[in-house]
Amino acid sequence: QKEVEQNSGPLSVPEGAIASLNCTYSDRVSQSFFWYRQYSGKSPELIMSIYSNGDKEDGRFTAQLNKASQYVSLLIRDSQPSDSATYLCAVNKGNKLVFGAGTILRVKS
Amino acid sequence: DARVTQTPRHKVTEMGQEVTMRCQPILGHNTVFWYRQTMMQGLELLAYFRNRAPLDDSGMPKDRFSAEMPDATLATLKIQPSEPRDSAVYFCASGSGGFSSYEQYFGPGTRLTVT
């Protein structure tokens, strides 16, 4: 079992729809969870961090954390073509981050 | 505008040559990470430092890779000798390293091609 698992996609959504990206992790002691966005040919960019169970909203992005079920999700409302990218889920393991393989999101105009 | 910088951005070299990649972390950040990204393996952690001290380099092939942090503003990753399988994008990331904060900020990367 991988430490951080994501569906590789691609996930295709029409412009204006809600994109839902999911991630599960194996280490129950992890306390910090992150979503990074990576455009093709670019470096990962931190877009959301979440530390407590529940929802955290930032603009069109909402991160959701459920520690009991060991999953993290990212919702993107009103998806735009510019949101098309690979989204990486990351979970702390001690001082390090363990990254999932990423989910490719394609927003069709 | 605080950013992680990396040089060079692109490097093409022949097998057997030495490659040195440099990273300047965000001022004030005390943790530095080196990653390698390939299509097949995704993002792999090679090594990381806290307060310039190496904490973990278990992800690095020890016989050919070395990572150092000569001062707080410079981290280096060396490959000697380089091999075609080392072709990848190498990212440096830095973080503030606070107990409750593991956020990392990535540099633009060095795209390495070994022929």
C-alpha cells in the first residue's frame, strides 16, 4: 500500500463545474496535509494546507480532512480552464512530506 | 517577493561528467529539501537539511550523489559521475521548519539531461 494514494485521472470537468480531488493516506499519526498544483513544465505550488478535521475554504478552493477515515479532498468550485494541472496531495511524515503521484485535472471550456 | 532560486535551470551533459546544482532557500527558512521528479517515479525525496545539518539522505544513491549546505543561503546537489538514468527534474524546496508547520515552497527546478 502506498503511503499517499491519489487517482491518477485524468479527471475531466466542464468549465464552471465543481472538481473533486481525493487522497487517502496510511500513517494515522500524520497531522499536516497539503495540496500542491503543478502546471506542465513548472514546479509544485502550494495552494492549500489543512491541519484539523473539517473544511477549510480559500476562494474557490475548499480542502476537507477526515482523520478517522484517513482521507483529504480538494474541491474547486467554478472550475476554469486555467485550473487544468496536476494536483499533488502531500502528508507529513515526521519532518518530511510524502507526496502522492498526483491527479491530472482537465477543465474543458 | 520571497522565492527559492535554483541554478542552472537546464543542464545537458555527457555520461560520466560531474553535475552541480545549486539552491538558494527563502531567507529565514531553516529546512531545505532536494527532490527528483520523473514521469515514472513521480516526486522523490533525495535529502533534506535542518539548520544546515543533513537529517536524511536515504533517498539518494550514495555512491554518486552528495548534498551539502555550506551556508544558510546555499544548498548544493552533486552527481559524480552522472548517468543517463539521472535525467530528471531536480527541485529544491525550503520551509520554516516550525513544529506545527511543514509547508514547503519549491524552486523552479533544474532540468537535467544526461546523454
